[in-house]
Amino acid sequence: MQELANRLAIQNFVNAYMQEAGKGYLLSFDQQSSTQQAFSSGLTLLTLPLPSIQAECSVPLSYVSRVGRHRLAALPKMCIDGQWQKISAGTIVSLLLEELVIESQFKLDAASLLEKWIQSRDALLQFLKQRHNDFDDLVKAGQNFIESEQALILGHSMHPAPKSRNGFVHEDWLKFSPEHAGKTQLHYWLVHQNYIAEGCATEQPISDQVKDAIRWYLSESDLNLLKTHVEFKLLPLHPWQARYLQGKPWFEQLKQTGQLIDIGLRGWQFSPTTSIRTLASFNAPWMVKTSLSVMITNSIRVNLAKECHRGEISYRLWHSDLGKKILKQFPTLKAVNDPAWIALQIDGEIINETICIFRDQPFAVQQQVTCIASLCQDHPNKELNRFNALFDQIAQKNQQTNFKEIALDWFDHFLKIGLAPLMYVYHKYGMAFESHQQNVLLELEDGLPKNLWLRDNQGFYYIEEFATEIVEALPDLLEKAHAVGPKDFVDERFSYYFFGNTLFGLINAIGATGYISEDELLIHLQQNLLQLLEQYPDSTLLQGLLFNDSLPYKGNLLTRLHELDELIAPLEHQSVYVQLPNPLYVEQKDVSYA
């Protein structure tokens, strides 16, 4: 299991490194030397040069991707002075990072990222051991929302350390990680209303909704406490966060003065989802997105006041006449709203670390809803992913035998329910979304795409050049939510999130089934984009996707190496973006308009 964890962890790292550093090259079998051929066993070899130590790092690939997510067939080896050396995975990562440090014009230290990679690898090992018996279930066709959220044990496929969580100790991993399929209750404080801030886009205040809903789960003494403290409100917290915040000076002060009563764990059993801090239950009236002062992948996951406002405003938008009109026109596009929030407030200042956001829970147990990241994940130790099972299901149901047709038809369904509506709201209303693989939820019916659900209202963008109608109707988007940005910026983010991350992720996973090539799927997407360009001829987004020879790509490895925090840094410094060769590129002279 250790070797498997090493291979999977280094696969993520090597793929990210090759894309972001642009240093590696691929050698087909006939391009390899005899010593390379002996190592590669007939497979394509990915080679990363290390000029500072006059060496090369090479690894055979069991699957070669056009969009950059290759499958490693074995652990890499180093070639030093023409001799193959088996070097530990951690050392290889360290040496590759050092190359980037040496070449950088900035003063960088790779130690932090190396530590995160080791931490992520060790966590992955834990998860692999824990879920070993249900590896096959991770890629089974039928999964409900919570099952698919807890199936993502490998994590972000192009992140160097997708399972790093700074702040968690061993017991925390077991209790609070979705990969362990654990459950937890929320921790509640009863706080005087003078120390509570809250907001809600629905009529009833969220503090009243919480009291009404949780009553059925409280003891008689709890209910008496609520009766005798009518001016107090319940504040839900993640149990880890409640423990962490007990060390804050204000906690003790509020407790001693009787303004805060620590009630403890109560209510529903929640399951952690892919984001870890967002908890879901089929029995509770909402999901909750809690603040968690833990560094997860690129950021400390603490909610911010502006994000709360974005959630409220997004709810109002989708429930306005304009929002209903959009959703009526494209009924396959749906939003998972974040309509309410509550937090501790001291001297008029909201304590971000206590913010709890309430999210819609629209999914039933029997619904087949999956985030794209989970859908695209490989089986941990077999050359399979969930598409193999879905295509089998479709073939049996429809008595089809042409799997290439099934694969193309599935992809076409996705473009119809997802791409067309997103392009419409982008061009007509100036709305774009942080629609990466984790935030895009796909509802399936009989194995085929049925609806596209967008979650995380905090990542909804509005383009100042196009969104005039929406901003006029909801001026708070500009003033409170800080969600309006220039077209060039939104174009960059949206083309990465939906195209470079989500669509290319789908293309890679479908291609990896072996039924259809990534190139064929890219051509199909290209044709769809050309048709959309006829519909929106002035679109700089579509022109960039088709006619630029490179596309913006978020460099997760470089972002971590530069130690940027995406949640708190200014927009322009949140993350490192690089330009990658555009697999959708077409020569403009080849384009003829109908």
C-alpha cells in the first residue's frame, strides 16, 4: 500500500510539475535508448531534466493524455551519469522543487511545499488503508450525493499536495475527513444576541430557523436552557473549530460574563463533503459551510463576510423574476444556494473564524448527484474510472455495443445541459462561475447527464461590461459582495475553471476508458465552440478559447511554492497563472462562418 500511495502522490506532483514548469518531454518507445527501453517496458517515457545535478527523472506512462493528466505505470527513477538509480519518492520531489527554486527570480523556499507533499502522501496512505475494501465502490455507476462526496480519496488530480491539511492531528483525520466516511454533529454555543451577527435572504431569521429545527434533538434540560435564555441565539460551529476557538481570549471572557454558554455536540449527524468544512445530511434542513482554521490545499478555510453577502445576493438573484426567467429558459442549470449565515460579533466586528454559512440541501437519497472531481477519479489500483461503469450501465440498458458512440453521446449530453446554458448567462447577463471540478455537480439519470448544479455562491463572478441589468437590480453585488470584475479577469478565470479544469478533466477521464480518444472529444468541443461563436460573434472568451495558441491555467504547484493564500490575498495575487498550449486552437483562416 505504501508503494501505491507513493505512486499516486508522485503522479499528481509530476503532472502538475510538467504542466506548470513546462520542462518535461515525452519519449515514445522508438525514441528511447536501449537502457530507457529496458526501464519503460514498451511504454511512453515521461522525462524531467534536472540540469543542476546533471540528471534526469523518468517514469513510464500507462496512459498518455493530451490535456496533461497522465497515468504513471511505476515509480520514477533517476538517471545520473547514464546509470538508473532508484531514489525515494520524497527525494525526487525535493530535487524537482529545488530546480524551480534555483531557476526562480524570486527568493523561494521549497521546504513548506515538500512538507505538504509528504503530509498529503501520508494522509493518502491512511485513506487507502481505510477504504481498501471498497476501492471498487469508489468508481461504481450508482452513487448518491454523499457517497460521491466521500468517494474522492485521491483528490485534485493536478494538485501537488491535494490531501494536505495543516492543523489536523491523527484523530481529526479519522473523525472529520470525508475520505474516512465519518459523521459528526455540530458543536453549539448559546450566545447573547448582542454578540451575534446574522443575515438571511428568506423571511425568517436563520437563528430562529436553527432553534425551530433542532428542538426535536434536544434534551429537556437543553430546552429549559433555551426558555430561560430567550435573548440568546444558537451558533453552530465545526467541532474542530469549537475546540480551536476555546484558546481565544474573548472566548473565556464571554463565558465568564455569562454571554456565551458552551452547549457542545447536538443535533443531526453530518457527513463531511469534499471541501471538508462543508457538512451534509439527508435529514437536516440545510448543509452548513463552517469556518475551519486549517490550511487545506491552498488556503486557510475561514469564511469571510463578503462571501456571506454573495450567498444572500445570489439567492435573491435566482429567486427574482430575472433569475426565474433564466432558469426557465435553461431548466438543466441549477444553483445550490447559500441563503443565510450567522457569526459571533464583538464590538461590531464579525469574527470570521466563527462564521457558519447555511447552504440549500436539495438532494434526496435516491438522486444520483456527483461532483465532477469524484466522477473523473481513477480507481486507486486498476486502470478504470467511473465512466467505465457508467458506459457499461448505458450499454446494458439500451442494448448498445458501440462504446465509442456511447462515450461521445454522453459528452454531447453534458455540453447540451452545461456548456450552452453557461455560455448564455455569461454573454447575456455577464455571469460566470468558479466552475471547477469540485463546484460543478452533475445529476445523472440512467447514467446520462440530466442537470448541472453549481455550488459555492462565493465563487460567482459578474462582468462589469455585461452585468448591467443584474447590478442595477442588485447593487450590493458591487458594494458589499465585491463580486463584480472586469471582463479580461473573468475571462481568464472562467476559461480556466470551466474549460481547463472541468471540461478537460472530463475529456481526460472519458479518454482514459480507451473507448474514444481525447483528440476526438477535443474536436467535438471545438465544433461546439465554433457554433457558439456564430451565436456570440463578439465574444472575447470564445475567441480566446479557439484562436489563442495558449490558455491560462492555474498553477497549483507554483501557487503553493510561492505560499499564496487564495482566500485572503488580493485578486491579482491570489494564485499563479501560467500559459499552456491550447488543445482547442484553430487557425482563423480555417474557420468559415455559415
